[in-house]
Amino acid sequence: MSKQEFNHVFPLSVRWGDADVYGHINNVEFARYVESGRVAYCEEVMGLTLKAGIESGWVLADMQCRYLKQVHYPALLEVHTRISQMGNKSATMLADIYHKGEDTPVLTSRGVIVWFDMKRQQTAPIPNDIKAKVTSFEQSVEGVTLP
């Protein structure tokens, strides 16, 4: 994949405390970076405010990461995020992380997010307005399969 396959970019600065004893950014921090991109995507593309007490929203059901290059402090990164597929209750969310200004990712990630009814504690259909916002945002990206 390439940067051009993503419409959403979330900039982020690596923190000193993100490094481990080996001097590179700890793998668990990358899950947080992907999460930051995912949350920003939900807020900016879908207009969702993720907070305690919401009645329904996205939950992460699965996430896979491929660590391709080490990252050291200090670094400016970009989390590129997109939804590549959307079904009735779930969506596939892809994320690539790049050093700012570079074209080769340091990490690629694939996750499945599920629309969840918090009161009933079960999956629920993705609201039509959310589907429409995502489809509109992602329509110019090749390889996207949306309703």
C-alpha cells in the first residue's frame, strides 16, 4: 500500500517515555498510535465523540500489526487510516504509520471494528448516517469496498 491510498492522516510526535530499554519505540506504543489514528478518524470523518456513557459506537474486535522498521525518539510520525470494507455490523480499518516525509511505512495494521450497543451489550447494525459519511469520505480511494 502507499500513502496515496489513505485520505485520513493523523500527525503524532513520539514521546521520550515511548522508548524501551533498547532505545527504540516499544511495540505496545504502536497499538496506541494506531488507536489515536482510529479515534481521530471516528471524530473527524464520522462526527463521533467517543466518551464514557455513549449508547452505541465502535469497539475494536481484532487487530494485527506488522512491525517493519524501528523508530527511535525523537520522531515525527503520521498515522494514515482508512476503512476498506464495511458490512452490516462491522468494518475493516487499515492503518499505516510513516516517518513524516517518508514513503515507506514503519508499521502496517489491519483491524476489525464492530458497531456495539452499549446498553444491550451486543453488536448492532451500523447506522446509515455513519455508512454514508464513510462512503463519501472514502469514495476516491481505490480498493475500497463500501455499500
